[in-house]
Amino acid sequence: MKKVHLIVGARPNFMKMAPLYKEFEKYPKKFEIKLIHTGQHYDEKMSKFFFDDLEMPKPDEYLSVGSGSHGIQTAKIMERYEAVLLRDIPDLVIVAGDVNSTVACAIDAVKLHIPVAHLESGLRSFDRSMPEEINRILTDSISDYLLTPSLDGNEHLKNEGIDEKKVFFVGNIMIDSLMNYREKAKNSLIMDKVGVDKNDFVLITLHRPSNVDSKEGFRIILEAFKKIGESTKLVFPIHPRSKKNIEKLGLGELLKSIPNLKLIDPVGYYDFMNLQMNAKFILTDSGGIQEESTFFGIPCLTLRPNTERPITITEGTNQLVKLETEDIISKAQVILNGEHKQGRIPKFWDGKTAFRIVNIFK
Ligand code: UD1
Ligand code: UDP
């Protein structure tokens, strides 16, 4: 019997770990699975909603780290997870993505000589001003199993000198969740609740520090929404970071002046899937949403100068938009006029990634 810790902490981790948890559970004689939640995200709408929708059990350990600067948050996770490891030594720790919980738990484990697997390995934006890029590089450099979602990941790891024997192209695990729950998501009543119909709204999410932490950056974006809102409804489930910054940066009046804006709290997984499937297009700076929109075939404008997920551009429906009011408006206008890019679904984004991963460890 092998003991495996699955680490979650922030919103994008839950939909990546849920299918893996379920796949491991099929082999109770081989694996004992423990779910560890660092508490990096703690609001009900950023965490518990996903445990409910994704049918995940309560975590075996909840570390309650909460928010803080990078140093404080990472250190708190390391301190608290190390204590767990010392009393409950697993045979394998699996971390996902690129958040602070990912790198902190990976460091704890390798220093205790416990093997680490990194799910969603090899992605690179080549932009070291993003905290996530640092987390990706550090986690990949110390992991024992590097599980990549797309072949560009294998290429990056090779270029960084990582032994190819450690690298496994397993596909995109977010798509496993999306396929598992697509039917349930279709039944969500969120569009009625918000007051929109299929294809008559733009879905917006924003939370990158580069977009929402400076007054000038956030203002540029809201000015664009003001114009786009003249011709379509805008549904904006606002991330807590961005909500706090609207207040802090004094942008409340500008936000209020945006026509047709439906500003709502973050929504659960089924509701958000439903909004994605039915939106005219999506405007986001999220990593995961670039991928999900490609799967759904819904056009996506990504408000960033680069992406660690270029396959969503070369094969999918994604395109990058500059942090300039005019660029956002003009690219939105093209889609509103019905001229949008068609895409295809990349290899191994097929709902079988958890199966491929568990096969490696079996
Ligand atoms: C984090 C990740 C980011 C990921 C995002 C997904 C890092 C460095 N960043 O960014 O990669 O894309 O999650 O959503 O790990 N807050 C709340 N309630 C919560 C959580 C956060 O109010 O449940 C507020 C706090 O004011 C906090 C701020 O949001 O200071 C930022 O939270 P934090 O976890 O530090 O980073 P995110 O911006 O959420
Ligand atoms: N998501 C959600 N509700 C929301 C916003 C996002 O369920 O209100 C989901 C989204 O579908 C995707 C994940 O959260 O599965 C992405 O998380 P986020 O954008 O916070 O993080 P990132 O992917 O940028 O790291």
C-alpha cells in the first residue's frame, strides 16, 4: 500500500486534483490517498463551492494559511505542511499548477526525500515578473515526476536539462473535470439568475497583479468595458483580489459607470462552466480559462502580453490582447461582428489524463 498526498490550496487546484483523487480511489488496495488543503484560498466561493460541485471529500488536513505576502504565505505553508509530513510520511506528494501552495509543498517534500510529482509541468511564459513563472521553474527543477499537459512542456523541460525519463506527457487534467461535469453544468440556472441569454453576453474574469494591482492598468481595462458594454451585456464574477483593489484604488465610480455590467461574486464550477459554454466570448487573464474556452470552442481574449499556454493560441480559440483600451475594444469588436477564430482540441485533452497518471504510479 502506497500513501499519496494530493495538495490543493487555490481555486485552480481543485478541478485538477478532483479527477486524480477519484482515479486513485479505484485502487484502494494499492493506494491510500490523503487530501491536503493549505487554505491559500479560503472564502466559500473560492474553495468550498468546488468541493461540493466536484464531489470531493473534506480535506484530511486543512492548514489554514490564509492570505499574506509571497514570503509570508509560502513560509507559512512550508512550516505547516512540513509538520504534517513529519507525522504522516507519504510515499509520494502530488502538487498541481503554479500557485504558492505548489512550490511550498514541493520544497517541503523533496527536503525530506519524499518523491514529488508535478501536475501541469513544463509550462513557461518566459516572463519572470509573474510569480507563477517562478513557482513553475522552481517546482519543475526539484520534482521527480513531471506530468505535462502539452508537448511544448516536454520541449521546455528538455531545454532546461531535465532528464527525459522523469517527464510524462499525460494531457490536460482540467479537461477531465470539464468532461465529467459538462452535463451537470448544462443544467445550471445561472443565466436566469444573472439575467442573460445564450450568446448575448461577454464573460469576464480578472485577477493578475499586472492587470488589477495598479490604478492605471485597471483603469485602462475598465474604460474598455465601458465601450464594449454599449453593445453587449458583460458578466463579471469578480475575484476577491480585484474586488478589494477596486475599492483601494478608487475605481468604484468608473466601475459603476459601465453600461450593462452584471457584477457578481465568484461562482461555483457548474455555474462558471455554464457561463463559459454560453458566452459570446470570454475576456480573461486566467490560465485555466484560456484552456477551457479552447475546449468549448468559445473565442477567448487574454489580457496579457504572453501566455504559458501557447497551444490555446496555435490550436485553440485564444488570442492575446494588449493592456491598451483601444486594443481591447477593437479585438472585442471583431468578435462581436461575428469574425472569430476557429480552433481545435489539442492532443490528450480527452478526459483520460487522470487514468494515464495513475497508470504511471500503478
Ligand atoms: C492566486 C495565485 C494565482 C492564481 C490565482 C487563482 C499565487 C502566487 N497566486 O492568486 O497564480 O491564478 O490564485 O485564483 O499563488 N482573497 C480573499 N479570499 C480568498 C483568497 C484571497 O479575499 O479566499 C484575497 C486576499 O485579499 C488576498 C488576495 O485575494 O490577499 C490575493 O490572494 P492570493 O492567494 O495571494 O493570490 P491570488 O491573486 O488569489
Ligand atoms: N472559475 C470558477 N468560477 C469563477 C471563476 C473561475 O469556477 O467565478 C474556474 C474556471 O472555470 C477554471 C478555474 O476556476 O476552472 C480557473 O481558476 P483561476 O482563474 O482562479 O486561476 P488560474 O487558472 O488563472 O490560475
